[in-house]
Amino acid sequence: MNIVVDKKRCPQNHPCPAVKVCPVNAMTQKGFAAPEIDAKACIACKKCIRFCPMGAIREG
Ligand code: SF4
């Protein structure tokens, strides 16, 4: 399963708070851009999905 970021839902105007909840540091963010998820590092724990208030992170 891949976890993906929906750029249409992410407002891309703030530091992504979900980056900090990832237990394996699979999420990175450049500036205020939508965060990227390293599919090889991600263990699909779904913490970021539950954390994002915009619902911008989902199973892909
Ligand atoms: S699903 Fe879990 S491991 Fe994958 S990016 Fe989100 S918080 Fe990190």
C-alpha cells in the first residue's frame, strides 16, 4: 500500500505538522510545498493520515 499526498487538498502554505509524527521520518517537505513521502521508508502506519486536518494524506 502506498500513502500519497493529495496536492489539491494540501493548502501548501505552512510547515506540514504531519512530518513530525512519522515514526520513520518518511515524510519530507521543501519549504511550504506539499510534503513528499518516501515509499521505501514508509511503513504505512497511517499516523499521518489521521493527523492531517485537511484530509490531504490518504492511501493511494
Ligand atoms: S503512513 Fe506512517 S510511516 Fe508512512 S509516511 Fe505516514 S506516518 Fe510515516
